Amino acid sequence: MTAFILVPGAFTGPQVWEETAARLAAAGAEVHTVALTGLGGPRAATGAVVDLETHVADVLAVIDSTGPAGGRDLVLVGHDYGIHPVRGAADRRAGRVARVVHLDAGMPQDGVPALAAVPDQALRRRLAEDAGAGAAADGAGAAADGAEGADGELRPPARGKWGCWGSTAGLSDAALDRLTALAFPQPLGTLLQPLRLTGAVDGVPSTGVLCTENGASIELVQMQVDFGDPALRALTDEKVTFFELPTGHWPMLSCPAELAEVLLRAAAGEGHRLRPPGAAQPPPHLRPFLLDVPQLPRERTGNVDLYVPEAEEPRPAVVFVHGGPVPAGARP
């Protein structure tokens, strides 16, 4: 039997998993939804700081409470911010965890805080500056959707501002109302404290569930792998699989039935596997571009290639600078 431990993302508590959890349970799985401290779970003691380690401890407590494996496959699912405490906990209980599922979430590394994954650049910059200066923010609300409160928490987005944290595609008005009504302030320490990993979690099988309406796709990840980034080579391991869901960033609310099916398949080791870079494929610069763009004649001047449109002067210009190495004859 599979035992799922579902960990919610920023501003959300265990309630967001209700429909998905019910469908998993109906399929015969054991399901645990984690109430993180301050996010639907227990409130911290007066004066205590809630940080990422607090949430790692919350997930560890649920893992340990499930008792010996006894034939169960323990699958940890982290949505959005939730992947940070999930990976932290899986790193410390690698022998207990059968699989980690990254639900529309990245792959955070040792020493990197969750702040690095915050999509709102203005908010990310402001919080980083405040943390570096060691001073509280002035509460002016420079971010598009959240502002820092006096108690060290980031206020949740207003109903119309969730899009700053991910695509709301697929969410009905009722689901968006529910997401807003059930939101909690996010303790700032959970975003600012770096994740600490020993590397043990890297040996645990993993699955990425990509929500395509939020901008991710298997094809895009495969292209990034093909460009030879060493950090992405691990994604081609046989233990790593991928699924896509044609929805926005909150699939547990927009398509809970489809999400439950994907999680069950992930637990069974199913899913798409990426090709290693260079595996029977032409080099990336010779493959078709993802977007359908017109072909313009190239005018080479020194080490600069010009693609000049038929337009009246003055012309807008976009400059692409290659990071290299790029073959001399390559066309962008």
C-alpha cells in the first residue's frame, strides 16, 4: 500500500488537499495532509521564530508517526514552497521515503532559501535586502501582492493577486474564493532560511508534475537538459519521471481527480523519462525553435549578426548575447 504525505505551498494549509486526498483514499491509499506550523498547524510559542527548519520538523513528525514501513511505499508530495521542507525531511529519512513528488515546484539545493523561488522579483529583492540589512521592512508593500507585517509574516495575496504567485488558470471563481478565504500569512523565516541537505535525498526516486499553464513543460525541461547544464543531468536518471497537467499552479483545486491519478501513477514509478543530452538527437542549436518565427536574412558585421526587418527608421532592437560555448556557424 502507498502512504502519501501531502505538504502544501506558500500561504496554504492542509484544507487545499481535501478533494485530492479523498480520491487517493478512495483508491486505497493511506493519506496524510501536513499542517505546517503557522499555516494551519500549531502556532509557535510566543517569541519563537518559525523558519524552514520548523517546517522540516513538521514533515519529519508525520513521517515518524507513520511507524515502520511494513510494506508501505511512503511518497512525499511537495507543492510550491512545500518542496523545501519535503526535501529537507526526505534528506534525513532517505531510507524511509520511496519517492518525492515535486508538484509544480523546482528542485531546491543545499544552501538555497525558498526566497530564490519566489516568482515576484520585486518582493524577492525587497525581502533579500531587508534580510541582508537585518532590519524590518517598512511595510510599504513594494510587492505586487504581499507586504511584510510587523510580526515577521508575509500577508497572503488578495483575491485578485494570486497570479503573482502562479497561474490561476483552471480555478473556478468558487475555488479562488476558497483559496483566498483559507490563506494564512507566511512566516518570513521559512522563506529566508537556507535549506540544508546532506545529499542523501538525491538518491531517492523523484517525480516532477509540471503544470503547463504555469509555463513549465516536459519539452522545455528536455531542451534545458540538452543544452548540457551539469546541474540538470540528474534529471535523466532512470529514477526520475515527469508528468504534465494542463492547468495552472493549484491543481489540487482546479483538477483534483486528474492530480490524484497522476500521484498514483507516480507512486507506481510511471511517467515520462528524459533523454540524456546528445542521445540520438542533433545539437540543440540545430533543432527547430519552440516558437514559430519568420526567417530573416542574416547580415554579419564583425562578431555581430544583424537580422534587420523591413521597417521604417528608427527600428526597435533586441540584443541576444550568447553565453557560450556556441559553434561559429550557429544561428540563434
